[in-house]
Amino acid sequence: MGKKGKVYFLASYIEYLFNEGIKSEEYYLGDASRFLRFLLSRVEHSDIEAFVKDMSPSYEKRLKKTLRKFCAFAQAELNINNDVLNRI
């Protein structure tokens, strides 16, 4: 993953859209958001394990903590219901 893609995924996408001449990013971000919610609603426990697999123990611990917070947000604010999100 390149430098821009490491952390600020959506900010990088907005910058990309503007660089491509897109002046109204609403549809693009809305569709990307729907796609990400679709994927999140279908994530499996093995996907999460694969994501944190090669992390250092301290980073894995922090990552699981921050992902739990993100998953709580996804369930409460985005109405994404996936039992896997409760087991991180």
C-alpha cells in the first residue's frame, strides 16, 4: 500500500477526485460509502484475523481496541448488523 493509502483513505480519495476534475464529490463518496458498508456487513471472522495476523502484539492490541470502537459506530450509526463485529 502506498504512502497516501496507509491511513487517510477517504481524504486521499477526495483529493484524487478533485485532481481528476470532479468538483462535486457527493455521488462518488456516497457510492464508495455504500460499497464499504456492504463489505463491512459481510466481513467474516477470518477476514479480521487475516488483517491483524502479522501485526506486532502491541499494535494488534491497539488495533483491536480501535476496531471495536469503529464497529460500535458502524452498528449504532450506520445500522450495520453483523455478529462478527461484536466479537473483535
